[in-house]
Amino acid sequence: MNTVVLKNGRRYGHNTDWWGFAESFRRGLPDADLDAAVQIGAGGAGVATAYAILSLGLKNLAVFDLDPERAVHLAQALSALFPEAMITASGNLAAAMGSASGLIHATPTGMAKYPGIPLPPELLLPHHWVVEIVYFPLETELVKTARQRGCRVLNGGGMAVFQAVGAFRLFTGREPDAGRMIQHFDSLTSGSNHSSEDLAMKTSIATVSISGELPEKLAAIAKAGFDGVEIFENDFLAFDGSPADVGRMVRDHGLEITLFQPFHDFEGMPEPHRTRTFDRAERKFDIMQQLGTDLVLVCSNVSPVSLGGIDRAAADFHELGERAAKRGLRVGYEALAWGRHIFDHRDAWEIVRRADHANIGLILDSFHTLSRKIDINSIRSIPKEKIFIVQLADAPLIDMDLLYWSRHFRNMPGEGDLPVTAFTSAIAETGYDGYFSLEIFNDQFRGGSAEGDCRRWPSFADHAG
């Protein structure tokens, strides 16, 4: 599901990716041989492309994925839907390509942050048709190599445009001008001043999301291709080094510290607690400057002594913004789903809006919004410059205490039951172009290896990209 339509007080989920792929294929390769094809990738995008090509009449499909179990699961699910087709999860890519008519590529490989080609070039033969889903850049290594080897090639632009055509039709009930949308897409991707690097999603992950010591975590995060890292205070405190040492170690890995967190129980405190919270803030600011990051995450207050009131909280944040500005720092406010007074991002945004300070912004977390079933349409009206960072996590639907649910059962986007793709779509509609950061509290992840946890990143890209 990548599109949610609100109608008569109800939410209706749709998937336009599969139709977008199918329409692009019909137009771009109308006479393609559909006897046999290989698909590389069995994640969220791969589900859509496989369903689409089988709907078009493909007779034999061999699915490959870095996670063999995921490929098997997809093959089994599709076999039940298309009993007349032969669908397998094969381990011999060379043999499958030798007998295939074409190739579908449905992984992040080839994106600006994940350069490369998903298979040995010599497996591409002149009789193959090759379909790519990556569209930034349009000329991926696969597209260029396949064309050089004589293959008929379809880049990822068509799927991108036609899934939007389908979404427009669902949202408005009107028939869109697909030709005009194609022309607009072409104008954005041809002759643009933006490089594919500029247009790529910037990714981050919180150190709390994975297991191991801090140096091990940073090495795994860098190897997985993330751009940035959230430094969780407990990881920093357990490290035998100064904040400056941590900052240097992060930068040596080619990473950016996207934020320092958490800062608990700040807003709405009575005296003398209020004075103490500002003292704590100044000490946090000291550490941030030594680390080399400009953003701190402030969670909504859960203290039993805290006082309610939007204006009281806004006044506190305005003063905090003044202090942060003197140091060139920023403060992001996040509504915890279990906050004492503020547990809805709409109220958090109202506090940020009334604080009216350039150094105070909003942090949006998919779990906190989706666990409370808050209307994501409210996100679309938030100015993009006031969203300081976006945190993503999925979770299975479990009826339990929100705090316990969050601290033990979060998982990667696409591995749970929350509509994370719809959440990120709402974020994208604001024009937000900052970091998307994983914040995963999960006992299983913390009991594994740092590198193994980070290998789940392609699943994140499928659902958030």
C-alpha cells in the first residue's frame, strides 16, 4: 500500500506502484517476450513489480534477493495468486539469466548513495529486455551497461510517473493528463541544476537502534551507506572518550551527527524545576558543541510535576531558542505518544508555531503518530523548514502500553503493520528534503550484531524512498 484515500470518514488503502510499473512496461516495451524473466529484489518495490509483470502475462519468474527467505516468501505468495505461472526463488542467477527473456531490477542498487550494478555485466545478453525502477539517476549503471550490451532498456522514470498518475486519479476522481505529467518529469530530470546526489534521500540511524559498542556501531552504520547518525546519550556515556573524540570518530567514518538525544522533561515545569531544566539545557549545549552537532531532540514532558498549557510550553521553547541561537544550535520538539500533556504532533506543532523562533522546530516520528492513529494529513500543512528531522520506525499491531510497545517492538519500515509509506508520503508533500532517520527500539536487534542490523537497510529504502 502506498496511497491512502480518505472518504466518508474512512481510510482506503491502494497500491499504485504495481499499476505504474505495468503501464510503463506496456507503453515502453509493448512487444516484449513474456516467456521468462528474472527479478532481482523481493522487498516492497519488488512485490509491486512482480505482481505487475505477472498480471501482464509473464509465464515464468525467477526471484532473487540478498535475503533468500524473503525471495521464497514472495514466490510462494505470488504462486497462490498466479497459479498458471511458474514462480521460483532460485539461487543460480547465471542459469536463470541464460534462459530468461528479460530482467527486472527492484533494489536500491544504482541510486546515488548505492552506486553499482546488481549482477555481473556478462550475464546481460542482446536478446534481454531490462527494466530498472531506480529513477534518480535515470541513467543507472545497469541502464548504461545493458544498453551498451545491446539490450532493450526501460528506465525507472515511467514507473515513477504512472504511479503518480494512479494516485492523482484516486485522490481527485479526475483523469490526469499523463502526457503532461511525463513532460514535467522529463523537465525535472533533464537539464536540471540538481545532481542525483542532491535529489537522493538523506539517511540516518540512531545508535540505539543497533547492538555493540559505539565504535562497532559507527563502522557498521558507515558500511551500510547511511549519511548520518543520531548519537544517543547512553552510547556516548558508555564510550571511554570525550565528546570531541566521538565527533572525530563519526567524521572519520564520513558520517554527520544528525542530532544528540534525548533531553527529557523540559517544558511546562514549575519553579524551582524550571530553572534547573534550563541549566540542564546549557550542559547539553556544551556537549553538542564538542560533538560537532547543532540539533538536540527534546521529548514532550512526562514528569508528574509538569504543568499543561500550550502558551506556557511555547514561552519555555522561545527562551530555549534564544539560548540555542547564541551558540548556533537548534532544538527539535517531539511529541511522545505517552507524553503527560503533549502526545500528538499537532499539539507539538502548535507549541513550535507559537514559540515563533527560527531555532525551534518539530521532530516527527512515525511511531508516535501512527501508534495513536493520528491523521497524517495534518502533516502536509507544516512548513518544511520547521521540520528539523523525521524519524521512522514500523511496529506490529499489538494492544499494549504505548511506552512498552515502543521500547521493545519497533522494527524496520515494511516489517510491521503501521502505514509508514503513507506517513513518508505526507512528509514528502511538504517539500521536506532533510534527513530520514531510523530509530528502532527492539530487543532482537540489540541482541544481534551491528553489521547484521544495518543489513536491513535496503528494506528501509524500499519503504521510505
